Amino acid sequence: MPHEYWVEAEVSELREVGGHCYMDLIQKDIYNNTPVAKASARCWRSSWNGIKARFVRVTHKVPGPGMKMLLKVSAQFHENYGFSWIVSDIDPTFTLGDMAAKRQQILRQLEAEGIIYYNKELVLPLFTQRIAVISSATAAGYGDFCNHLDENEHGYVFYTQLFEAVMQGEGLEQSIIAAINRIEDQAAHFDCIVITRGGGATSDLSGFDALDLARKVAICSLPVITAIGHDRDESVLDIISNTRLKTPTAAAAFFIDRLREVEIRIDDAHQRILRAVDQTVSKEKLRLNHLALRIPSLFAIAKTRQNAKIDTLFMRAVNACNRTTTNKRHRIEQLAQTIPPAVLRKLSQEKHRLEMLASKVSNLDPQLLLDRGYSITTFEGKAVKDPTLLPVDAIIETRLKSGRLTSKVINVDNQS
């Protein structure tokens, strides 16, 4: 293989030693992302400095693991060290396109989940003063942010609380996610979240293009403001956050200007209210003066109308009372004529009914049965119908036509 070739590969490891660059290149299966080929690559110091500077200038990233690259290489085989590629050039536009493709893939995934604009739809409170800050405690950007808020010329008071996180390198994604989780546990105490890191190497921004971190920011219950500190770079976090600002100082100015706008709106509303009140008071004074002039004549007219109305109602009431009295008197006369015959008929009917009831009662008199020779035996005041129900030694009474007998039960015959 005597010529140079353009090779597409992913960098799995990259280290610089003595100005030279040593890389491990891999090729992954397109279906399951499993490495299917691996090779070593080297770029000597004489070439590496120029290649690296051009790569950073175009991509704003320092070459590192996980990047896909298009490398111009020649094959070399050494008896002791084996086969390796010797890198003479790297096409930064290829890596730039791959980085953009990764961002677009993350954005498409968030859009498919329906959450890409969720945080943007949250509304910042008018008085945004309680701010949760995610940053490194030693970052200059965090200090600039707090100082700018504290020293604002309007004297506004802001309450900030730092939730420390790793803001570059390995662990950035999980550290920021953990900080957001801690903030959401006490979300009622804050109006928004600011993610800030200040300056730093452009390559450190790659951690802000992570799917899990973007998803966490997108579904966060509080508005998220990003102030990562690089105007020329736009990370996925900048795209899906509620508000993107250039620097931590710009973020502080944003909150100050927002309160200033609210104060101006309040002052304008105050002036409008005062003007409206003055106009209303003046208008009502004129109306009252006009009414005061009209009251005597209006009162005389109203009095005349009311007197006429009262007279009319009085006559209607007198006529109604006379009609009602006449009707009731006529009704009483009619009732006086009909009541005596009705009472006599009712008395005759009731007398006849009483005679029939007396006849029925006399026919049911037990004495008639006794006169025909029957007797009635009672126990404790009740007629005895079944002798088996009587206890031995029971005292029973027998009633005859003439007199009564008292007996004692000696034996009870159970035979029918």
C-alpha cells in the first residue's frame, strides 16, 4: 500500500506525548454499534500541531475520544510495533458534520417524545428573584453572575443558591442531572434555574450535547436559563432551554432588566390608575352637581305621581273589600238555608245505623247461648277452647244460665 488514503473512523482513545499524537481508531457495526475493526494511528509532532490548530479553528473542539474523523493516512508496518496508520491530515469539516448530525439526532429524539419545547413553554414569573444556580463553586463565571446581581444600580434584591456540579470533562452530564434533581426536590423555593460555566476551552462544550441531560432540562418543572459562556457555539442545551444567554454576566443583566421592566410597568400602571381616578372623580362631581339641580323638580314630579298611584291603589282596595264582603255575605245566607235540612238528614241516618248496630249486638250476647243450656269455661279471664293447654291444678270458672262454678283441674285428657 504505497499511497495515502482517506480513512473514516471513530477515535476510541487519544493521547499526546512529547508533541506526538497517538490514537486508537475503531469501526462500529451500523446495526448494533459493536466495534468490528480496530487500528492504531500516529501523527508526528511536525504535522500534529498544524492539524490540531486547524481542527479546533473549524470545529471549535479539541480532537478527543468519541469523535468521528476523516483522516489522511499511509500504512506502516514495524517489526516490533506491528501495523499502524501514519496520519498526515484530518478533514475537520467531516467531524463538524458528524457533531451537527449528533445534535440533530438528539433534537429529533426529543421532538419524537413531544418534550422538545416543554421548557420553552414555561413562563418566568414577573418577579424572578429566587434563582438556583448550577455551576462550579470556583468558576469565575459564577462569581461574575452573583456580583453583577448584588451590585445592580437599582438596588434590587436577588436570592441565589449554588448547586455545585462538574461543568467540564467526564462526569459533566450526570453531575448536572443530579443538581437538577436536588433543585426539583425544593422547586417551590425557586423561580428558575441558571446553568452557567463562564469561559473555558471550546472542547469542553461537548458534554452539553448529551441526550439524557437534554431530556432532563426539557422536562424540568422550572424554567432553565443557559449561560454557558460561548456566543459562537450553540449546544443542544441552548436550543431546548427556556432562555439562552451568552455569558453569566449577560444572564445577570437579563434578570436585572426584567425586574426593571416590571418596575416600569408598575409605575406606568400607577400613573394610569391615578389619571383614571382623577377623571372619574371629576366626571362624578359634574354628574352630582347636575343631579343636585334637578332634584327639587324631580322630587315634585315623583311626589305627584306617587300620590296619584296611592289614591288609585286605595280605591282598588276599597272596591275589592266591598266585593269580597258582598260575596261572603251571600255565601253565608246560602249556607244558613242549607244547614238545618242537612243536619236533620244526618241525624236520621245515624239513628238508623245505631238501631242496626244494637240489633247485631243483642244477637251476639253470650247470655242467649247460656239460656239455651250452653256453658262458658274461662281460665284467667279467657275462654278455654283446648283443655290440653290447661295446667294441672289450674282454677277454672264455668258460667251457666244461672250462676257460676269454680273448678280445679285434676287431670287433662290428651285424647281427642
